[in-house]
Amino acid sequence: MPSSPSRSLALITGASLALLAGCGSSSDSGSDGSSAADSASSSTSKISVVASTNVYGDIVEQIGGDTVDITSIISDPDQDPHSYEANTQNQLTLSKAKVVIENGGGYDDFIDRMLKSSNSSAEVINAVKVSGKTAPKGGELNEHVWYDFPTVAKIADSIAAALGKADPDNAATFTKNAETFKSKLTPLEAKEAQIKKEHSGEGIGITEPVPLYMTEASGLVNKTPAEFSAAIEEGSDLSPKILQETLALYTDKQVKALVYNAQTSGPQTEKVESAAKAAGVPAVPVTETLPKGKDYVGWMTSNVDALASALAK
């Protein structure tokens, strides 16, 4: 669901803010004795890509390989992306980008604001727009589309097209790499289908909507009151009644697992985790950014496998 203004990713333009180091390919001088000038020339020949999070940065790297120079603005696995404060270095990096990939759906609005203020001509990929997903009737959009594997396949195609536009000589390579990446998503969808076959209709609890595309594709039913997950995601007040209804899911064993966002924590989520543990309900942690040492496919494989293991207990 889109974050409220109080939870939006804030744009801070103070020049005194610390610079954020991007992730992805670097332009350091090589071991073959090449000069710093040669290295700089090599770097500038690459396609400059900025991704709002390292989730999309990793997918770009899988498709673009050595032809791209990637900066992922949000890359700290211990940070809640909703509370990220953009800075002037981010603005400068975005102004030089040839391709930008953002999540959209209210998740990383600072990207659009910065691009507008810098008069950028970058090719912009908005993951939510690519997904075609909209808010359900009477509900709000779940913007965490990187947990939806069919959407990620579409995003891979969009990335290949954008890189091909920036570097036509390598367009065929980008398309081929996108096909290779998409082939790795097929086993993930098969794992979801297997969970659905074995556990369709079973209930789970969440703290935030982060994993819902994955759990819904696995045939699972979210039993958490919508008021609870909305309050946690938006950082708003939660009534004692809704909290008690949520805790009862675990004390009464109405759910088979708790799938919680490990990047946000507070008194209410800690109570939920404690209730699940006390009741012997397995907990499956998920995150909004890539854990250290993981690529997208490896990360999602771990998530789906952990979900399957929890449900089998």
C-alpha cells in the first residue's frame, strides 16, 4: 500500500548530508596497470543506470553485465526504505543517468521529484506501471511488486529495451540476458505452485503487505486485519482492539505461519512476533532490499523455500 506522507521517502536537499555510496560495477583502475584516466574513460563509456533500490540494481546488472555502471540508492539491508532520506549526491547521480528504474506506486516518490528538478532526459522504468497492477476496489495498491515473479519478468524485458535504446550495438545481448534471467524465475513460480497444491487456503499472518504477492501466488490467505498492517506500514496509531485481534491469530493458532518484514520493528510487531513464538507458529522473515551476498534469484529462492518449510511444520 502506498505510504502516507509521514512515511514517504523524504527529499532532503541540505548539502551537508553524507554522501551515499552506490552499489554495482565500479570504475577503479584495473590490475593491468591502466591509468586512472583510462579507467575514467572506460567508466564513461558504460551506460549510467540509477536504481531506487538494490533489488532493481541487481536485475539491471544481470541483464547489462559489464556494459552498465549501476548506482542503487537504497542498498542497506538494515534500513527501512520507507524512512530513507535522499540527498544531494543522489540528485547529482540521477542527473547523469541514462536509465533510471524506480518502483513507483508511492514507494520512492523522491526519484520523480529529483528527476523533475534536474530536467533529466533519462529513460525511466516505473515497475508498478510495468506491472499493470492497480488498487483493488475499496482497497489500496500493494506496491511491493518485486515479490510478484510475472511482474519481474516484465521488468526484465523493460530493462533490456531501455539498455538497448541507450546502446543499440548490444541490444541483442541485453535481450538474450533478459531471457536467461527470466528462465531463472520459472523454478520460483513452480515452487509457489507446489505450495499452493499442498497448502491452498491455509492462513498466514503478516506485519506489512511486503510478501503478499508471493503468499497469494502460493494459495495462502492473509488473516491479518487490514487495519493492523496498514498502521504498521504507515507508522500510524493502532487501536488496542485491532492489536488483540491480531495477536489472537497466533494464540488461537488460526494461522500456519507469520511472514513478517524484518526491516521494520516496533512494539506492536514485537508483540506479534512474541505471540507467534509462544504459540509455536513458525516465523518467516522477509525484507524489502537485497540481503548482503544475495542476488535477486537467490534471495527469492530462500524466501519461497523458507515459506514452504514453515508451512510443512
